[in-house]
Amino acid sequence: MTLIRLGHSPDPDDAFMFYALAKDLIPTGEFTFEHLLRDIETLNRWAMEGRLEVSAISVHAYSTVADRYRLLPHGASMGEQYGPMVVAREQIDPADLPRMRVAVPGTLTSAFLELQLAAGRIDDPMVVPFDQILDVVERGDADAGLVIHEGQLTYASQGLINVLDLGTWWHELTGGLPLPLGANVVRRDLGDVSMVALSHILRESIRYSLEHRAGALAYAAEYGRGLDDDLNDRFVGMYVNERTLDYGEDGREAVRELLRRGVEAGLIDHEVPVDFVED
């Protein structure tokens, strides 16, 4: 048996996606899986080291690891006129964000790249674990916070307001492309045969969850940090859906467009070949 270390975030959508693998509900052939749950910025940094065979990472971070990893054609997290947002205690002009204290979940996250494309370069962000950003803003330790994961649905409960919706911004900017956020990648040194085999297994895990939604949602709820059942269902549905099974051509184009714009703005220092495992 070949051990595959699989990294993903401890949040409901990733848990939903990998439910079948975590609970041994689908055949995995010659592979066994060890699940390592870490925040997305840690996974991005680990990918730069090539530490894991398969991992969830930010599309932004792919620009730093394309030589080590290929994108899987499934597992994408994309916003469809929704996505990460900037929240604050009171209304502020997004153009002022580069001169403010902004808490972000990591400098390699797609959300941080998109924020800078929308509002301008932020040279000194306050890097905070994603599940602490709402608290940091509520306390006044930061002027604004870049919110990912389930905080997109719960920020108002802490008296915060949405001052910049990156999903809406991107939709208007690109004429309707989905907003690229997360991706799954596989390490190149496994070889083509193993990469394709792993791609099939991981797609089946996503398919299984979509077809056995109740069980997968119950498992995902363990990672919801206080979400009730309705919000858990809503959040998972935002980021695990038919597009997660396959990017679609517009999804692939959105990835290329985001990375191209990052290069054009000087936020990514080289052109990035967007290389999917084709199976």
C-alpha cells in the first residue's frame, strides 16, 4: 500500500469533500490516506516545501508551487457572485484599506490577492488565524478584517458590517467569471499513473458526499465552529457543488485570469503555467 498524506482545512466544506475518504466509504485501491488538518496558510507553506502528496491550497499559492504540483480538475472552491469579504465595525472606503490595519488569514491566500487587486497593495497586513479574524476586528485590534470560511455568514452576529464583497467585485470585473479561491493539488513526483489514479479517487469522494448529503453534512458539522444545521448546509452548498466535481471551462479560465491579473499588478512575480491533471 502507498501512503498518501492528504492536507485540508478544518472547515465544513473541506470536511464534506473528504468525508468518504475519512470514513473509508469508497475503494482506494493501492492507496491509504492520512488526513492532516491545518489552516489554509499552513497548507500553502507546506506546499512550498513539497511536504504532502495531495493538498488543498489557495489558487494564489499555486503560483509558488506549480513546479512541484499539478492542479486536480476537481476540488475547487469558487464563489458565484459571493466569496471572501472585508468586514469592519463601521463603514469605510475600500480605497483606504492599504493605509489601515487589516487582519488577513495569510498572505498566500487567494482572498488576500483578490483584496489587493480590488483595493491596492497592502504592504503590512496583520496575519491572524482565519477563525480569529472576527474577534480581532470586534475588539478593535484591527480596523478591518478579511473573512473567509464560515465567517462570511456569521460576521453580523458580532456587530460587524461588510465593506467590500470580493465575490461581487470579481463578477463585475470579469463579466461573470466565478471567483477562484481554493484548489486541490497533487505532487508531480508521484508520476502520471498515480496522479490520475488519485484524481479518480478524490473525485469519487466529492461525488459520494454530494450523493449522500445528509451523512456528509453531519460529518462536516463537526468542523462548523458553532454553525447551526441550516447555516452549515448553506455554507457547504456555497463551496461544494457540481463545479467542485469539475471546474468547467469558465472555472479554468477564472484561474488563469486571476493569476494573470496578479502578475499584471506586480503581486505575483512570474507568469504561472496553469497545469491540470487530465484524466
